[in-house]
Amino acid sequence: MNFRPIAGIDVGKFFSEMAILSPSNEVVARMKIRHDSSTDVERAVELLKKTEKDFDSRPFIVMESTGHYHKILFHSLCKAGFEVSVTNPIQTDSIKNIGIRKVKNDKVDARKIALLYRFQELKSTNIPNENIECLRSLCRQYYKLNDELTAYKNRLTGIVDQLMLNFKDVFSNIFSKAAIAVLEEYPTPAHILKANRNKLISLIQKKSRKSLKWSTAKYELLVSKARDFAPLSIHNASNVAMLGVYISMIKTLEENLEKVLKSIRLLIAEDMAKDMPMLALTLELLQSLPGIGLLSAATILAEIGDFSAFSKPSKLVAYFGVDPSVMQSGEFIGTRNKMSKRGSRLLRRVLFTIALANIRSKRDKTACNHVLLEFYQQKCRSKPKKVALGAVMRKLVCIIFAVLRDRKPYQLRSPQEHAQMLAAKHTAA
């Protein structure tokens, strides 16, 4: 058992509730800490120092990861020299049900968060590198904006279908610059039919950067389709107005996405200019793997953070959340165990995309990664495709671990070398 005082902190938006437990688990002090008050933070530090003096042992602090709200207090307590563990809400939720009575308030939660340390040995959380923290924030914001962009594109598609369902027969990608320009200027079939021929052709040619012949053919097809759909078009004021709103939102989000990408590139460039660049070198190592570009590499690096926290591949696999869940009770051992999905959701999202890129073939029919493609095909013989893809994702995490551990770029063996290696293994077996 760990005989030292523990401080549990239940984090809120504007304030946090702290409860300090003695080695015998009695509450010896409580305090409400307002996040906008430096005086409150100083008082909390003094209270923790007094506890250290009373029990001749420095208190260990446990707080829940609550969005960004815990960060101010976390940094302040770390700078004061205390060990702080930022725990996953899944862990704290489990301990909150320890009592039979249904009591839910900040003071009770703060005590139960402190008790978590008694039941499970927790490691202190290191203050993340400033560049890594910035990169993590930028990458997460990029994916949030990208999700919003997808939502608005889906809404725009719904409006276009009502105004002119066959518009996609003219522009297969209704989000292309030419298609968006036409929709802005001529939102309904009636507008297209009344449009000046030369003006509309010029608009299509300018935005598409194609030849006059191609633009004229597009115009003729557009007019033909508009004439066919005109009697069916739902061109009410609401649809026309929302079409303009959604187009405006899509343009704004695309501009902001480009700004975030620019900031990521600038952060990496500034790191490269240093005497001992860390971000740029690690990103270069990650990009040596097929299917990993700059954004994917930046996301992996930012979400992993301190790689030294992972002593073996299985720990990194669990952090990605691609480890199998365990179902066992008595003599029963479950065999249909699903992916745990307890790790970083963003890492799994990126990993899924990378896995798909590694098992596809190029235009010349050659495999992007013949080693993983063969591994995937072998798994597909006895497993469903999704399960086989999950195995590829796990394999990729192990490769990422090896690259970051050895600080060496990934080298894809040639098909001949791979065949020889498999033959040697088979002979040895």
C-alpha cells in the first residue's frame, strides 16, 4: 500500500474542488480553487506544502483529464514541484461508483478521485513539450474543422439535389471550383436557362482552367439537364438562401483548414532551424512508412507525445486502442473479443487511413506495401475483412514503435527479399 497523502481534484470549467487525504484515507483538508484566481492557486500550493510538513511526505496529486480545463492547474502544480497524475475519465468514473448511495457532487468526487491512487498505482504525468502540445492542438483543430466541412458538404448536397438533382451529371464533383461558381451565380434551373451563354461559358472556363471547347460542351450539357429538371425543381426561397449559406461556410472552412496546415508547416520549419531539431527528425522517420504523409505523421507524433512512456509495442498498441478486449470469467474464456477502442480516437482514425493505403494497389497494379498486403490477404483466408484490417492496423503500430525506438527509417523489403526471408523461416520451423 502507498502510505503518503493524496490530493484528489475534481476539475470544472471555472473552478476545481480539491480534497486531501491522509495516509489513513481521512479527509484532512478541502479547498475550492477558482481557475481565474492566482491567489487561489497559491493558497492551494501552500495547503499542499503544509500537508507535506504535517505527514513528512510530499502529497501525490490526482486529477481528471477534463478537456482543456485541467491544464492551467496542472501546469501550476507541476511548476510548484508536485507529482501530478492526469487520469482518463474512464478510470475516475469506475471509482465514482464505489459507494452504494447515489451521491454526485464535486466534494464527493474529489475524494473518490484521490482514492483511485490507493487502488491503482498511478504514474505522474510529465509536462508536455511546448512544440508537441502546440502540434497536438493544431492537429486536433484540423480534424474538427474537417469534420465540420464534411457536414456542410453533406447539407449542400441535399439542397442541390432538391434544386437540380441531375447537376451531378454535369459536374461529378459538385464541390469543384467550377461547380461552386455556377451554383453561386445560377442556383436554379431557371437561372441557368436565363443566363447569358458567353458569360456562363466564360465562368466555367475561368474556374475550371480548361479549354473553350471543354467549357462549351459543359455549358450545353448543363442547359440540357436544367431544361429536363426545371419542372421538378424545388426552388423556394429557403433552398436558394441555404445554398448560399452552405457555400459560404464551405469556403470559410476550407480557408481555415489551409491556415491550420500553414501553422503546422511553420511550427515544423521553426523546429528545423534549431540546433537540435526533434519534431522534424521524428516526422521524417514516420513519413518513411508507406501511406504516412505530413499531416498523418504530425498527428501520430502529437498524440503519442512522450514516446519514452511506452516500454514495449503492446503498450503503444493499447494507447492506439487497437488491442483486443478480454472476456474471461471462471472457466469461460471469450473467443469473440472486439477491439478495445479505449485509446486515442484520433490515432485510430489516422491509423485506419494508413492501413487502407498500405493494402491497396497502385495504378500499375503493383502493391503499395506488398508485405502488409500479403499479411492482409493471408488473414482474410480465415477472418472477416474488417478483422484482417484490424490486424494490419496492429502490425502498423508495431512498425511505428520499432521506427521510433531505433530512430531508423522504415525500409520496405523487395518482394524477392521478403520471399527469401519467409522461406528461411519455414525451413527453420
